[in-house]
Amino acid sequence: MSRIMACFDRLKQQHRKALIPFITAGDPQADLTVDLMHALVRAGANIIELGVPFSDPMADGPVIQRASERALDNHVSLTTVLQMVTLFRQQDANTPVVLMGYVNPIEAMGYDTFAKAAQAAGVDGVLTVDLPPEEGAEFNQLLKAQGLDSIFLIAPTTTEPRIQTICQQAGGFIYYVSLKGVTGSQALDVDAVADKLTTVRAHTDLPIGVGFGIRDAASAAAVAQVADAVVVGSTLVSLSETVPPQQLAAALETLLGGMRQAMDMTK
């Protein structure tokens, strides 16, 4: 059983929901990323989504775009990100790590080379935003051969036939984008999310995580009532712009810990 599935099974037995924070590797400093990953775990993270910096992150709003720019200025590449996961694994053998990014850096490395390197580093899943299932069959097979999960996005506008196609190829969990728009968008309609998740669950037994628009403990708790996992990104990444680097780990722990507590109080 994969680390991701083991994590969700354990949480289900505990009647708890997964908390999945996102940070951009290399932001604000490359040498801080591994420490920040450990801080997220201390705060209650169950799975870590580690963003691979890219020059044109089209699904991301301005907060994560700026984080990618800072990371690229710090000379962080896909190879650097894999090295960070390797360092993280020296102290944490259990917390699943999902790489989230875009296809260009993976193509530059080579699909097969990347899949083997990701497995060796200790990566558990890969979410490639701009590689749809219709075009990603070869890559998905290479990931599967290395025991890695292919994680896909489903949006509010995704049709039911396409939901079925995505679910047939997905592994680990489904990432449901709660809003039309980019990361960091404002409004979140939990009732609308719940309705869409009913449709998705008709086509898969995989857990469903919900992200985009989750900004605080209240919204995290609300989403936890309808989803299997809560994905938090922009509100965490934005701390890099307001908190000094030496205080960032503590600030992340405080913010994420509040979400974890609120989620655990929601049954």
C-alpha cells in the first residue's frame, strides 16, 4: 500500500480528514524548504504538496506566481526539488509528499528519468497541472511502474464524462478545484462543492481533496465536512512575503495548526 493510501486509511479509522498544505520549493530561500516541510508536519499536515517552481504557472494566482519567481531567482530546479525531498526523507519516512507543477521541467528531464528519480527521492505522487489524462498515458504508466500516484484536477466546469475519464487514470486522491479561477481566489461555496463531490464520488473510490479558496480555520473546517482532505496553498505561501525567513516556520505552524484544530473539532 502506498504512503498516500495508508495515510487516508489511518485517518478514516480515526474519523479525521487529511490536511494537505502547499508550499513552493525554494521560497523564500532554498535552504529553508526542508525545515518548512518539517514545520508543516509538526502543525498537523498529513500530506505535503511541494510546488516545483516554473516560469509560467498558469493555474496559480499572483501569490504563488511570485513564489515561483523567488524560487527561480534562488536557482531552484526540478533536480533541486528532488534533492530537498531526499533530505526530508532522512528524518521523515512516513509523511507522503506530492510534487505539484507543470510538464515542461519534467519533459526536459525526461519522463522515465524523472519517474525513477522521484521514486528514489521518496516522492509519493505527482500532480502535473497542464498534462491532461488524454495526453499523459505514457507518463502515467511510467509513474505507476515506480509506484507513484498520478493525481489529477477536477474543476467545477468538468463534465461528468470527463470526470469518469479522469477518475479511471487517477491514483492517490482526486484534487477538486473548488472555484472557477486561479489559486488564491476569494469566494467559496461549500454547498456547491458538496454537490459536485457527489458526482465525482459516483465514479471513484479514491479520497477527494478540495483546494483553492481555503484561507483560514473556518473555511478549512467547512470544507472538511464535505471532503476527505483540505488543501491549503496561497494563504500559507503569502506568509513568505510578510514574515522574516527566520520566523516563517513558526508562522506556518501557527496558521496551519489553527486549521488542524478546527478540522478536528468538526465531526
